[in-house]
Amino acid sequence: MALNDVTKAKHAFENAVKLNPCLVASWQELLEIYRKCPQLNNIEQQDKIQLAANQLAKLKSLPPALLAVTELMHEGKLLKAEQICRHFLQNNKRHVDGMCLLAEIGIELKIYDDAEFLLASALELEPQHIQARSHYLNLLIRLGKFKAAEQQVTILLEAQPDNLSFNVAKANVLTGLGQTDKAIALFEFAIKQSETLMNANAAERMPIENNQQQVAGFYLQLGHALKAKGEIDNAVAAYQKAYQLNPSFGDAFWSLANTKTYRFNDDEISQMQTQQTNNELPLVDKVQLYFATGKAFEDRKNYDQAFKAYQDGNALQHAHNGFDIAKLEQQVEEQIKYCTKALFENRGNLGLNAPDPIFIVGLPRAGSTLLEQILASHSQVDGTMELHNILGLAARLRGRNTNSGNTSQTAVSQYPKNLAEINPEYFARFGQQFIDETQVYREQAPRFIDKMPNNFLHLGLIKLILPNAKIIDARRSPMACCFSGFKQLFAEGQEFSYSLDDIGRYYQAYLKLMRHWQDVIPGFILTVKHEDVVEDLETEVRRMLDFCGLEFEPACLEFHKTKRTIKTPSSEQVRQPIYKSATEQWRYFEPHLGPLKAALNLN
């Protein structure tokens, strides 16, 4: 600006607010530039002026403390932002914007139960607060609480029926509820509306880059709904359209790879490699492109290049998520210490006696989706999804150290120690709450499946609240299971899977805890090995059905013919007859897997 180079100044300020939308001085400068800028046509000029003015007004309306919080958040200084925000709320307990900001910090730190409570409380104070309700809706979708999310999106659409973001959110909710036909129709409506706007902007010679990125995102979500329904060819076409609109869209390429059946052509591989060198590309896109490239080279039997791509993607993701395997190992030790035979002898019959749930646990990529598909092919069993309810209950029982001013610190081991101390009446209440909350994912069958693999950490809790539940431990040989997890980019969680050492130690901790559960709650868990299912399907199917108290039905052997919504990475594989080719796939990468073998004590 001092050199009167308005064009470069505009570009610099726009980059500044893109990196940190809370820079008041930068927005002020942009507002003045937009008002005087001769290169903008009238419509574009008014839009940019309105955007800058709205953002400036919003930032200036914030108390100084909350403005500081927003800046710290965008600089990645979350713990400092949290400390200031909590201090502000201690003196302004009913400040809804402050509660929303603290909830945002909680979501970034993955302290979801705190964030959920804050947003629900904010809406009780101010039911018309659109931003709070929108944040609450997005969090409920992330947590898989689709029935509650449906209520929130209905309220938002009553207030703003033409809001495309809310319509797309409703489509995501419907996908989560298994109503994929309605979801697909809504996604197609959003795409049509957005493409009409994009074409109008192009005719007015206005920039359309943001419109293209938005439409690309809608095509991606449409692809997910089509894939969940089993329309794989249409899903592939939607994913391809997404990357055609946004060439650096890592999620579109990874979604193609994650169908497990798609094969990339030379041009697509070249495009992915070119985009990986883009220094301005967001981390999430770069990670997704590495994983997709790894799958592309693996399909071509170029295993060294495939491993390098997987390794690069995992290294980026691991550096970003800050996972500490020692904390998981400590959780396992605490479960072993406090979930004793005496606990189950004294409190093992206090829970709800409902026999409805069948929990499938283990590690991701251990064959749990296959077991779910087999059991869900039975007339008496509903398949659902990876439900978060048990993990949420464990988080509530664990509690928070609210005196520390830091949501990322847990209180000193309240759970599982408190399982021996809490009111005995709570166990049946927790069991009933689980049955009630999961009802929305069920149809008419008397039994249903929860296949959240991480529930293996909480089998003692499950035994106490639902003593008649059935637990199936989906077990796969260590090298095959761990390497399959290492080359899988998960949508949420499973942070242990991005390091060969971490995933090996995680597998060892899992085995240690499963041995403990078999000792203290014998007969509660059936271990089913993936390799045995592959070798002798009928024998293992009959074992599972007998364990669950179900009569044998031939449909369980023809599981690939069962039509149902499946949202996990294995969705296409379980729609095919069983195959053996993947059981030894890891051996092609064996020269690179020394750290994994060492962690598994296989050297």
C-alpha cells in the first residue's frame, strides 16, 4: 500500500485473511481497496464489499478477549486460546459466542463431549443463534448422532429453507440414517443449484473458483451416498467429477482409491503426483493424495513406489495428529488393574438384561465388516454402523479436570476405577440409554450389531451395563492386520495407524487386554479369526450363530447378496463372494516392514 501497488496489496491482504480470518486491520484495508477497485465489475465489487463489511462487523462486535482467542485458534495455539476463553467465560457465563468458541476449540482437540455440552447449553440460552445450531449440527453428524442431527437441521431449514449448506447437511444426515435415496436426491438438488449459480457467474465474467470447489464437495458427498447404497459405478463417476472441478481435491482421489476396486489411469497418477508438489496445498489434501498414489502403484504391483507413497502420507498424518501410543498402553493397564474378577462377581448382574446388541470389536481392517455382513444377512439381525455410544459413555465416566483450565487433560483416572464405586442403579440405566439411543439405527429385527472396533477397550463396561450382550472379537494375523491399517487413511480417529511402530504396539496392547477379558469374563467373548473364515466359511458362520443363540440360515453364507447401506472402507469387498488374495498381501512389502515386525516381536 505504501508503494501504491494496490493489486499486490489486495492479493497480500486476501492471502492474510485466508490464513487467519480474524485480522481486523487486513479486513479494513480490503474493504477500502474493494470500494475503490476499478478491476471489479459491479456485482463482484458489491459481493466483496459485503463480505469484508460483514466480517469486519462480526470481529469488531467480539470482546477483545474473544478476538484474541480467535486469532490464537487460527495460529494453532489451541491450549492458550482455551485458557483465555475459559477465563472469559468464568466472568461471562452466559456469553453464547464465547461458548461457541470454546466448543470449536474442544472439537479441534477432539474433546467432543465437552463441545457437545457447550453447544447444547448455548442453544438453551439463545435458541435463535444460527451459528451455534450449525456448529451443533456438524458435531452431531461427526459423532454419528444422526437422529439428534435430524432435529437440528430441520430447525435450521425452517429458518433458512434455501440455505444450500443446510440442505447438504440434511443429505448427510439422511445418509447416516440409511435413507440414501432421499439423500441422493438432495445432493443432486444442491449440485444443480450450485452449477446454475456457477454458470451465471461465468456469464458475468466473475470468478468461479470458489463455486467450483463447493460443487466438487457436493459431488464428493453424493459419491459417498451412492457408494453406501452399493451403486459403485455412479459413485465413481461422482468422485471423478469432483476432481475434474477441483484438480487438487485430495479427498476425491482418495475416495476413488478407497472403493478398493477402482484402478487409476496414467493421467490420474500424473495429476496426483503433480499436485503433491504444490507447496500451498493443504495438509489434508496432500495426505489423501499420497495414500491414493500408494494404492495406484500397489494395483500396478510397483510395491517400492507404493510403500514410499504410503510412508510419506503416514509420516505427514502422524506428525500432524500428535498421537502418543504410551497413553493407550496406560489405558489398557488401567482396565486390567480395575476390571477384576471381583468387580464382575460383585456387580456383574446389575445391568439391563436385554439380549439385543452384538458387539464386533478388534482392530480396524481385521475383517469386522465381513462378520457384520454375514450376521446382518440373518433375518433376526440388523446391521447398523460403527456406533459411538459406548465410547461416549466411557468419556463421560472418565470426566474432565475442570480446575486445570485445559480440556485436553483428563482427571486422575476416574474411569474405570469408578466402576466399583458408582451407584449400582446406574448400570441398568446406562444399558437402557444405550438401547434407546441406538434404536434409530435399527429396523425390525430383535438383534442388532455395533461394530465400533475400539470398543474392545470397554468390554468390562459393556458387561456391567448389558450382561446379556454378545461380543465377537474379529481377529486377523498381526502382519496382515497391521499393514492393512497402515495403508488405510481413516476418516476419523485410529491415530495409532500412521506409524508402523505405533500400530504394532497397539496390536500387542489389544492382545494383552483381550487375554485379560477372557480371564475375568469367560464365555462373554467369541474370537473369530479372519483366516479361518476365509478357509472354512460355513464352520465359522455356524460358530457365530450358535454363540449368538441364532438358528442357522443359508443367507448368511450368501452374505454378498444382502442389500444394505455400508459405510466402511470394506463396503465393496463384502458385496463380493469371499476371496483369499488379500490374506498375504503384506508380503509384497516385507522388505520395508522391519519396524512393524520389531514392534510385534516377530524378528
